[in-house]
Amino acid sequence: YHLYAVEFGITIARASERLKAAAATKAQADHLDLREGTPLLRIERTAFALDGRPVEWRVSLCDTARAHYLSDLR
């Protein structure tokens, strides 16, 4: 989140993620070089500024046969 701070003066205070299983749509499968319906891990993240405003929303789709998701909480 260095870019947010340097370019926009926004400090990220926290982020919230939601994970769930999803089947790849045709468009997603084509983009990821997978078969349609392949199980994916869908990660939806919302990041919040110090004042509580949501400033980032992103969705990641992961093929867990090729990679895994690691969350290191401290």
C-alpha cells in the first residue's frame, strides 16, 4: 500500500477479505488457461483508510491446483 500513501496521501488502516469456492466461468477459464467449471478460490478484499473510508476493492481468482493462499496474521 506504499503507492496509496505516496501517490494519493492515503494510509491503509485495515483490510477485510472474504474467501469462497467458485467455478470458473468461460471468460475466467479462457483468461486463466483452464477448463470452464474448474474450482477456483475467490478472494474479495476491501481496504479501508484511517478514517474508515473504503479505498480499494479487488477480486482475485486463484487456481489452487497451481498455487495456494497464505494469510499470515500477527
